[in-house]
Amino acid sequence: GSPVTLRFFRLLACQLLLAIACVAMGTPAQAADDIEITRATIEASDDGYRLNTAYNFELNHGLKDAIQHGVQLHFTTEIELTRPRWYRRDEKAVSLKRTIRISYDVLTRQYYVVVVGSFQERFQTFEDAMFMIRRPTRWLIAPKGTLKAGEVYEVSLRMFMDREYLQKPLQVNAFNDSDWRLTSSLKAFTYRAE
């Protein structure tokens, strides 16, 4: 072949090798579950049905550092309850999201944990603040009468660090950086309504 064709194929081979190297470097080996759901139960209460959860996860150094420098991190829990029906599409009884935010105030040297749209608490230490995120308050997912007593519902639950809440410049980095990708597997279980 001509020198031009040879040069073209060499260039193509170099680009291909570079692309493979980038992909290999950009996807470090990591556990499938960054966030482990260690407890997930639904409890009937006087006001309705509450989700009782516990999570097990750690924030890496980069995320801890980001909080110290004023970046707010958001953790979203999604839950869905469906009632299987053989004669038509499954009935979606509950489909909700709840987001909890953690932030640090440099002036007061306190951590703030906010259940978005609800209450806020402040903590002296990072670990105390994280405990609130790992063991959140029981969440009212359905008022009394929403679920049919005796019926079995299929529940699916997951929790993830919600990068949609990050400021735009950070979002771009976060979507490309595996350090900013914390998520649980989808947890599925059944619940018989009381």
C-alpha cells in the first residue's frame, strides 16, 4: 500500500489503542453495591404505612472533602408498591421519592441534615450526620386506607446519591467520575397490608 494508506492505518490503530486504554482506566473495578440496604420493612401505624430502612455505606475521601468545602450532597430513596393483577396491568399503589441532604457550615463548624421538604437537624460531627442518613426516620409512604388490608404488594426500593442536585459545573465532573456514583441495587420484597 501507499505511504498515505499505511500512515492512516497506523493512526487508526493508535487511536483505537488509546480509546481502549481510556476505557480501561475510566472503569475501575468496584463492588456492584456501593450502598447496601441492610433493613427494609413496612410498618402499619396509626397514620398509615411507614418505611423503616437502614443503609450501610461510606463516603470516599473525595466526597468527604467536597462536603468540607461547601458542596451539598443529596441521597434519594425511591420506593414503589404495586399490586399484581392477572386480568389487567399491575396497580401502582405507591410511587415516591424522598431526598436527604447533608451539608457543612464552615462558620458554625456544624453539619446539617435536611429531609427535603420536611425537617432539618444539625450535628457536631460528620459521623453523627451520616448516621441520620444511614438510619433515616420512618417515612410515611402511604396514608391510612391507601393499601387494601390483606392484599400482597410487591415493593421495590433503591437509594442513590442524587447528582441531579449538584451545581451544573460539578454535575459534568460527577457524571464522568465513578467516585461520585453511589447507588444501591434494587431491593425487592413483598408486603401484606395490615
